[in-house]
Amino acid sequence: MPEQPDGALTLEPATTARGRAKAERRDALLAAAARLFAHHGFDGVTIEDLGTSVGVSGPAVYRHFPSKQAVLVALLVGVSERLLVGGRTVVASADGDAAALASLVRFHAEFALAEPDVIRVQDRDLPALPAPDREQVRHLQRRYVEVWVDVLTRLHPGVERADLRLRAQATFGLLNSTPHSARGLSTARTRALLEEMALAALGSPRDGTSR
């Protein structure tokens, strides 16, 4: 199981009403942090801003996180963990490697469309993390990339892993950046186009190629 984010406070069991309320408030703070950090930058947001966004005082935030930086750690480590676990899950449940690749593309496209603020924060504010936490994020991301590369290697035997890794990383760039500029299309149509382009870039067996 991926590591617990450094600096995060131990939560009460969510089986009690108080524990559930604390977990819900923590999730609300992380969602608010993603929105505020994305629009104003990590340095442009205060603890008071975070508290106000969820209807509590600034000091009340410290019941959930020891510092603003700990909020950023929880946000970026948490999303990297979710991607890794989610990627492994869709591959494990897929019926064959072609289906696994299609499921990975769909999984990541849905993430990119649902959480563009988190992607913006990751792109801009990763350097604000303490060095050990920044390395943890990068380590989790590398493991997520390898989930894709493992599938691609089985689909394209004989192709160098380095080539397939570059193809996967370029696909992340496509999926992560396009939702920021998509205008005039429904979410469903945007997702369909992203999936089509991503599978083409990856040399999916669906298009009859093996590169």
C-alpha cells in the first residue's frame, strides 16, 4: 500500500460520527486547497483563506494539517497514490492487454477532466514541497508510468522500454493539458476525442499498428 503522506495528522477512525465529520472536513480542505492553489498559487494562499473557503477559522485548519505545506503534501502525494492504485486496479481487472491499455487511457482521461486544478498545482507548485516529499511524489509517478510501460511492452514486444516510456509520458502531456483549453465541447465528447488521440499515440492494437 502506498506510503502515508509525511506531515499528515493521524485521523480518528471514520467509523464514528466525529471521525466521519473530521474526514469529510479534511477532504473539503483538500478540495478547497486544489482550487485556491490552482488559481492563486501556493504562495498566494493563506491558512485563513483555506479555513474561510470551508467555513472555519484559519486556526481550525491546524486540527487537520500542521501547516499549509502539509496541505500541499497531502494533496500531491495523495493524487499520486490514487493514480498508482487506480492504474494497477484497472490493469488487474482488464481482459487482456489491449483492454488494459484502453482502460488506462480512459482512467487517466477521466482524472484529467475531473481534476484540472490538481494538475495545475502539480505542474506549478511541486517545487514548494520539502525535498523528501517531492521525491516521494516523483517516485510514485515513476511507478505509475511503469504500469503503463509494462502493458505497452507486452503489446509491442521488441520495442525498447525507453521508447515506450517516452510514448506514455507524451500521452500524459496530451491528456493533462488539453482539458485546460477545451472549449465548446461536452465533457463526453472531449473525453472521447482524448481517448482516441491517446490510443493512436500509443500505437494501440485497435488502429492496426504495432510500433
